[in-house]
Amino acid sequence: MKVKLRPSSLLLLTSVLLSTSIFAKNQSVDIALDTHSPGSTLNKDIYGQFMEHLGRGIYEGIWVGEDSPIPNKAGYRLDVLKALKELKVPLLRWPGGCFADEYHWRDGIGPRESRPKTVNSNWGGVIEDNAFGTHEFFTLAEMLGADTYVNGNLGTGTPQEMADWLHYMTSDAPTTLVEQRKANGRDKPWKVDYFAIGNEAWGCGGNMTPEFYTSLYNQWASFAKTPQDNRPIMIASGGTDDSTVWAETLLKGVKPSWNIRMEGISHHYYTLPTGKWDVKGSSTGFAEDLWFSTLQQTLKIEDFIQANVAVMDKLDPDNKVGFYVDEWGTWYDVDEGTNPGFLYQQNTLRDAIVAGLNIHIFNRYAERVTMTNIAQMVNVLQAMILTDGEKMVLTPTYYAFKMHIPFQDAQSVPVKLSVEPSYQFNGQSIPALSASAAKALDGDTYLSLVNTKVDEPITINLSDIKQASGWLLSSPNMDAHNSFDKPHNIEPTAFNAKVKKGKSEIVIPAKSLLVLNLGKL
Ligand code: AHR
């Protein structure tokens, strides 16, 4: 049967075809990599993770106990361990967050059956049985080969309690505390790579002013002693969002001396789709307005980092103090039917795009931003992994981090775009293309690209390259995600572009993250 098209139908069909990616001319961008002027080293800890005693982040998500029917090794669930090993997690921050300022470390050592039960007053008021404590944390870090970041309790602890914890963890002296650690099963001291004095001092950590906290920091840091050859990087709790006053007050008020060190200032920024805490937006089932606003909100972090780095460059010109974004990521309304105190949310392609954009920004400021932690690793906020009983799924954010493994400890390579395409929505505009490049430890140069647009591909032109193969994470659906019923719904696919005489023209699909290995340049 032949179908005859009337001229008006032909016109409609032509205009539809022209507006689709097959026939429409994509925006084309030449990308130049300046391999001769390498930038800063991208400290692997930029890709760090945060694990707090919050909801099912640790209990069930990582730790199930030795007697659990869920397959485990000494209490750590095997599926999650395997996934985290494959992610090459460089750094773990523990035990909080807000939880840290009410955590008494002695509750979490010794035989598990005699550890006290306490209330987790920040997160759902649930009973904390302290089964996961200092030894369990360091064992996990050792199993993963990850650096360690311990957050001390300034809010409800004492300088003595903090000093004792540091001594217990780091000393080899024949003291009663060290004997206790040995009796609890750990002979050698651990390496605490980073140690923070308090968390969010402006909020859950004690509602302090920057001046008051700065005085406390001076006092507490004076007693936070460790052996000379086993010293953590000492971190002060800093500001949030657009605030620069915390960095400024701390840098002016903490004068390093023989017994005070401040080598990092922390900063927190969460991406809320609506920008409002009362109704943040949901993790799935959103329309383009919330796709766009989420990316717009997340990109603000660049201004916040820039403003703080400007203050720090003035007050610390020798770059002795790092700017650590030790909590970042998306924060949505909790998924329906889940405990509001557990901060459980699904994780979609939108989260992977958020992760890619943030990673690119951190890479750009890597001289100062040498460590960050996404919040949080398992079952909480923008998680890498979600679990439900014995089931586990890997999220799009997990894959975004996995695709960036070659960037760990790589040398950043400046990237120039011939034009900066924009993504316009409802009269507002954000960049449509984001890029970051680095020469990895294997000698190859990697290029990471994000196309933020919902329905338009972008063409890029590369020259002087050897190859262009890697991984693409994309989907026709903005909220594509992996559920326990469909655990492989969205995963990276292998991507191979043709390279002829060192040149390649590559179409980056709409809403996608692409990481390419360009070979040895
Ligand atoms: O990551 C969840 C919470 O967010 C942390 O406990 C706190 O530091 C921040 O407010």
C-alpha cells in the first residue's frame, strides 16, 4: 500500500526532521588542549567520599555485622566492598557531619556486645549501637586502600577527649591508651591523613560566630597533639554557600605556631533543585525546569570557590592552607515512604551530570582545592551505591566517579573552547558544554566533557590526538536511574571515535558525560 503525502504534511515532516539531531546542524566547538603548559596536580583526594552515621549509610549500607545473612567479610558487605574497590575510593571521611559533634569515640571501641547504646539525635533519633567504631573505620579504609579523614567532636566533647582519640589512633608510645588499642586488636598506629576540629560550627556544630569558633580552634588545636612522624593535616570548620567570612576570620585569627596548625579550611555546599530548603524537589519524575535549575544551582559553586580562593590568596599567598569542599552534592526531598531523617534519594542521570560539572570545577581550582568529599557514599543523599536488604545497585554518580579514575593524581591540562555554547531555558542561560583534561599517571591524556542540554547534541573538533576512545553515560530520559528491579538501566557504554591524521569530529549526545582517552600527546 502506498501512502500519498499532501504538501502540508510534507512541510510538517520536513520541519520535524530538520529540528532533530539527524538533520539539524549541531553547534560545533574546536577544543584545544595546551599540553605544553601543564596545570596543577589533581590530588586524588579531590575525588573523596563521605560516610556518616546517618540512616542506612553505614549500617546496612556498608556494615551488616558478621552474623548477617547478607554475604560479608568480617561484617562488611561483600558486594559493596567490591564496588568500592573498583571505584578506587581515594579518601573516606568519617564519622560525620553533624553526627561528629555528638560522637564520643570511646563508645565505639572494645567488644561490640559491651558498647553503649546511644541516640542518634541528628538523624531520625534512632538507636546507635556503636558496632561501627574507630577500628571498623580504619579496617575499611585499609581494605579499600583509602586515605582517612576523621572529624573530631568539638560540639559536645572536650579538648582532652579529642587529644586522647588522636593519641589512641596515632601513637606508638607505651601508654595505657595505646595498650588499650593493642588489646582491642590493633598493634600499629593508624595513619590519620586529615583531622577536623568540629563540623559546621555555624549550625549543627554549635551555632557559633566565626570569631568564637576561631578562638576555640586556637585553644583546641593547641592540644590536638600527635607524634611528629604521624601528623594529620589539621582542618578548621569553615563556611557554607557564598560565605567567605569563615575563611577570612580563620586566616586572620589562627596564627600557626609550634603547637597550632591549620592546614585546611572546610566548606559545604549542597545543590537543591529549587534552591529552597522547605521544598527542594524530587529525585525522579522532574521536568526540564528542574533539570535546568539543578544544574544552574550546582554551577554556583564555582563563584563560591572563586570568592574564597581570592580571600585565601590574599591572606595566605604561599598557599599553605587548602580549601576543602568536604561536603557537596545534590540534596532532594527524601523519597516517598522513607524515613525523613535518613536522607535517602534516588540517583539519576541528572546527578551524574552534576558530578561531572563539580569535578570539572574542582579540577580548575586544584591548586587550592586539594580535597573534597561528595555526600554521601552509600544510601544517603547523592550516593554511589544504593542497597535494599541483600540487593545493591550502582548509581549514575558511581559511574561518573568511575569514569574519572584516570584523573586521580593526574596533571591537569588547560582546555580552550573556540566558542562557549549556551543552554537557554525560560530566559536564563547556563554553559552547554563543560570540559576538563589531564595527563594521567599512565602518560595518556584524558578529556572529560559534559553536554548539559536536554535535547541537542554538540559537535567537538579535536586535533593532534592519537585516539579518542572511552566511556559515554547518557540516556533519552532525564531521570534515567537504576532501581532494584532494573539495576542495569543506565550504565556507561564504550565510545570509539574515528581519528584521521590526528583529527576527530565527535558528536556529544544531549545530556551526557563523556570521558575520552586521547593517547600520549
Ligand atoms: O550530609 C548531611 C549533613 O549535611 C551533614 O551531617 C552536615 O554536616 C550537613 O549539614
